[in-house]
Amino acid sequence: MSSIFTALTVGLVAGLCEFTTYGFSKAMFGRPLVIGPAIGLVLGDLRMGIIIGATIELIYLGSIPIGAAIPANAAAATSISTALAILAGLDVAEATVIAVPVAVLAQLTQMLVWTLNAGILHMADKVAETGDIDKTARLHYLGMGLWAIQSFLPTFLAVLFGVGAIEWLINLLNNELPFIINGFKIASSILPALGFGMLYNMMDTKNFKIYFVIGFILAAFFSGSLISVSALGVCAALMHVKDMERREKRAVDKGGT
């Protein structure tokens, strides 16, 4: 069992990242790409945090909340899987597979927070009608705090009680059931493809899908690095925006004449 201080530290980092995303601003600090390195930094293994965060980001790249459709909690999944991987000595493949069921379970906490915040919002509306700004602000801060709790609590408990169990399970699988570990590694290779598939499915506009295909071809068949393909993507986005501006200008000019 991990020390309370370690579990508390990891939980606070996870809660703070989630708080800045849903509570304080839309800084996107709750994304796996940020949480993974943050957890790795506090646990003394930044490299592993970056790798796991980037890998899980690929899985949930196209997973965003739309209306009442709440996706799996990628923030809690990243913080828990990264912490357990570093503390229990797991490799990237094992940590990535852990992230999927953890995200589904953490989704229950996320749904609870959404539900509670809906009630707090209605309370704040009624208080605002009375002109009590201070109380309205306190209700707002209460709702913000719930976002921090939704990642802090499961991460704290998982790190506090889960490392010993994870170490025992991994040793058992390595010694007695190695085919399960091999299955984990295969699954970890497939999951990022699932994330890209979800992203592609969201891109209904034909004008955007062509950029996705071009980027995939550059990376898969021409060994394009992440930085080079990203730079080309930025250039393509700027060209697309400029083209849209020219079309709008021509439409306005045509309408004026």
C-alpha cells in the first residue's frame, strides 16, 4: 500500500488539473497529454508520464462531452494508470490497458458531479434573483470544487490501495499467465487506432476528412515525424481558413452588387 502522502500528492495534482478544465477555465489541463506528464513529474518519472499521457490521449482523442452524452473520464484514467504504472513498475502497454476500464468506472463519478452541479445551478439562479451576489458566488465555487473532487477521490483511493494489488497481479500474470500480458500489449497497439477512428467519425465534413487522410499517409507511409506532420497540419488549417475568408468576401461582394 502506497503512503498517504504519495496518494494525496497524486490526487491533488489530478484534482487540480480537472478543476482548471471544468471549474476555473477551459485551459484543457484535464487532457491526458497534460495530466500524464504532471503525474510523472511529481513521481519522479517525467519520461514515463509523457509516454503514457500521449498514448492515452490518442485513445480518447475524439472523445468529448456533447450535451448529455458524457464520455469516459479520461482525466481520472490517465492519473490513475500513470501513477500505478510508475509506482508498480508497469510498462506502457500494461498501463494503457488499465486506463480503459478505469475510465469507464470513473465515468460514474463524472455523471454524479454533472447531476449535482445541475442542482447547484438551479439554486444559484434562485439566489441570484434575490440579488445576493456573495451567496451566488459561493454556490459557484462549490460547483467548481466538485470537479476537483471527481478526479481527486478516485485517484487518491486507487493509488493508496491499488499499488500492492497491481504488483501482485502483474507478478502472477508474468509467472503463471503470460498470454494475458501478451494480450495487453496487442490491445495497447489497437486502442490508439480506435481513438483515431472516433475522431474520423466526428469529421462529417468532406473538406476536413481529406486533411485527416493526408496526415495519416504522411505519418504511415513516408515516416513523417509528429512535429513535421503537425506543422503541415497547421499550414493546411491556415490555408483552409484563408480560402474560407476569400469565399465569404466574394459572396459579400457579389451580394452587394
